[in-house]
Amino acid sequence: MLALRPRAIAIPRARTSSRIVLAARLRYYSVVANAPIPNKTKVWSSADEAVKDVKSGDIILSGGFGLCGIPETLISAMTRRPEVKNLTAISNNAGAGDHGLVKLIKSGQLDKVMISYLGGNKYLESAYLNGEVGIELVPQGTLVARLHAHASGEPALYTPTGANTAVETGGIPIRYNPGGMKAGVMIPGNKKEARVFNGRRFILEPAIAGDVAFVHAWKADEVGNLVFRYTANNYNGVMARNAKLTIVEAEEIVPVGSLSPNAIHVPGVYVDRIVKATEPKSIEVTKLAPSKDEQAKVATPGESSDKATKDWRHRIAKRAAREIGDGFYVNLGVGIPTLIPEHLNPSVKVWLESENGILGMGPYPTPDQVDPDIINAGKETTTLLPGASCFDSAESFNMIRGGHMDVTCLGAMQVSQAGDIANFMIPGKLVKGIGGAMDLVSNPDKTKVIVTMQHVAKDGAPKVVKECSLPLTGARAVSLIVTDMAVFQVDRAAGTLLLTDIAEGVSLDELRAKTAADFEVSSHVATF
């Protein structure tokens, strides 16, 4: 039904008179007063029917982060179509255990995956190293940006992420020949064009186009408007906007008009098919606080010192905590960085960002607070503080690449005296994946990058080196190195190190023997 409504237009004050002259003109135009539901429904009876048009060779976009927000119902339906093969899947990661895209790898339907992180997916890691499947590793923020570019009608984008690394040179093989690394490379990595803007190096990344998107939503109405829940937003929204055919599994399918227009994350124009989600949600890593009292407890200086004395990891975290000020926006990587909040001065309050879509991350939950839709970047259960916000992966990495974090702390396998960092793979042996690390170190002039790590590797090899021998995560990115033996300030421009702190019980001679880089010694070296 159409209605006619008048529009009034005000004429500004006339310059030749102090009087205000107003005129009104009626312009009639049409608006939709009540929009009926189209006869063609987007709601399908089953996932098996909804995926029936997926064909061999298609590129499938699969939402989710870890096991949070993955379209498990749609993936399971695809495994019941074993005749569909040679698929390429694009996602943050390929699942874990028997959940997620790993199902399609085990069924022999996936030929290649484009992901940012393998993590503990040993099955996929082994298949890649043996030449059984192709993996194109893409930085997490670059992956979502390339998906967003195609959804926006843009052919490519420039990004600082991955500049001066194997991502730029194409040095990470996509696929080995059958037999693995010793048999040679079947498909090499893709070399990228680079340009310098305002003194910074950027690489040109092509947009990614999907044939089919598998999306998990909390709520969908009958015309395809979608609402996501907490960190289950992640990649789901951008993938829904990208593909030629978008299929959504929703926990709740509601009538038109049930969703507030203010609450909708994805408008229905992007959605083609909707089915009911039937697979249960899974949690990859359940981490718990012993009790609400323990959860809310703030460590005293004495407790912090006691932990630092007994555990080298806490010694590093305690020293790194001194670099973080009140009100800072901070991203903490997995491992040692997650211990830093325990050692902050009680007067220091910070906002923790998790790159899967949280600003204002809280402590681990108590058993009754566990929620599969609230996880951190380590795929662990977490909580949200008052004032927290949740958002998708595109928003998250815009704030990271844009330099809106004050500090980022992360681990490393090697750091050079110029501040180069390597932390994501050992060629032919270990493939952890890039994850969000390259994005996190991509704007070191605005975001201080602190590395926390042991001083030597398990085999005794120094990890602070003159030049990194492992593939770089970022070049001239690190400003401070905190190890269990020492603290070094990094002059990224000059490529030099300055020793500022040394651990109790460590001599300067021992430190030099276990450091494969040149360094100067401050006139006043503190102990920690």
C-alpha cells in the first residue's frame, strides 16, 4: 500500500531584511506503508535441500572463528554429498577435532583451503606437509579485508600487513608435491606488488570472491535480515555479503517485523536461503575461573612477586606489565601475554581487545557463566566487562591496522636487533598459521609492539638474533623485547638494541653468550 505525504521546505533568512521569511511547498511522494512478504520464500525445509546447488569446484566461504559461529549444520549437509569434490574453502581456520571444515577434508571433498590459522589442527597440518591438500595462508585482517573488498565491488586493496615478509614475496608454498616438502613445491605462493605511500610499504592484495557462503546466525527473519550473537559475528557478516549464493543456518527463524531495525547486522538483500540450525554448539577450549571471588580478585604486589619468583613466565609478564598505563587499549596474544593482567598495578585499568571481536574482555568465566558465543582469540571461553562491545572481524582489524591500540604484546620464535619478528612457522616442520599477528605489528609507529618470550629455544639456540632465519611476521616492528633473562629497547630505525634490565642471577657474560645479536648496555641497568 502506498501513502502520499507532504514535504515542507524552509527558505533561509533574507539578507535584505531582518525579518525571517518562510515558505512552504508541498511535494507529494510515495512511501511503502505496509510491505507484504514476497511470495518467494527464503526459508528452506532442510539443510540438505539448501546446499543442493553447490557443485564441484566451487569456492565456499565458511563463517566462524575456531568453533564459535561455525555453520556446522550446513557443513554436515555437504558431507552427505560426497560426489561434490575439488572444493576450495575460505575461512579463518578449518575447525578442530571432528568439527568444522575438517569434516570436508576428511571426506576428500576439499582440495584447498585459504585460512589464517591452523592452530592445533594436526590433521590438516600433516595433510599439508605431505602434499595431500593445498593451504594458502593469509593474515587474518587481510583475509577479511579481501572478502570485504569483493562484497563492496572493489577489485583489490593496499595494506601494510605482510609487507617485507613471505606474504609479499610469495615464499609460503600453497601446496607441496605428493610426498611432501622433500618432493618439491607443486603450487608456489602468490607474489604481491608493493608500493610506498608516505614512507610506508604497502602490498596489493586481490579481492576474494566466493561462489557460496555458509553463514551461522543467531536470528534470521523470513526475508533474510540477520542478527549475530557476541563473538559469533566474526567472519559471518562479511561472508554473507560476498558470495553469489548465501545460505544461512539460524538458531531462530522469526517472523518479519520481529527484529528491531537497529539490531540487524546484515540486511536481507544479501541472503538467499535460510535453514534451521540443528547441530549443537561446541567450545574449543573451556577455561574457567575457580569461583566468582577468585574471578574478581586483584593480585596484590606480594602475590605478583611470589608468582614471578617461582615461574619464569610470570617473571616476564610482571616486567612487561610495567609498560602498560591506565586507560590503555591493549591487545594480548596467546601464551605469556595472557598473564600480564595479573601483574598490573591495582591502580591501572585497561581495555583488552581480542581480535575476534571484543573490546572490554574480562576474566575467564565461572562454570555458570560459560557461553559458546563468548570466546577470546585463543578460542578460550571468556567474559565481557561492563562497557564492553562486540563487533565483526572487519571492524576489529580496522582498529588494529589503524593504530588505535596503544600496546600489543605477543610471543615470538625469533626477534632481530632491528625489531624484525618471526612467530608463525618453521618451514617443513611446524605450521601454526599467521593468524592476526602480521596485522598486530603492521603499524608500530602508533601501536607499541612488545615481545615476551624465553631467551633461548628448547635446544639452547638464541632467540634474540642479528637477523631472523625464520619467515618474518613483520619487519622493524618490535619496540621492546622482554625475556626471562633481560629487557632490550629496540631502535627500529638504527637497527640496534639497548640492554635496560637484567634478571636477578643472570650475569652480563652469560647474557652475551646466549644472545646472537649485538647490544649496547645502558648506563643504569635495572634488575627484575
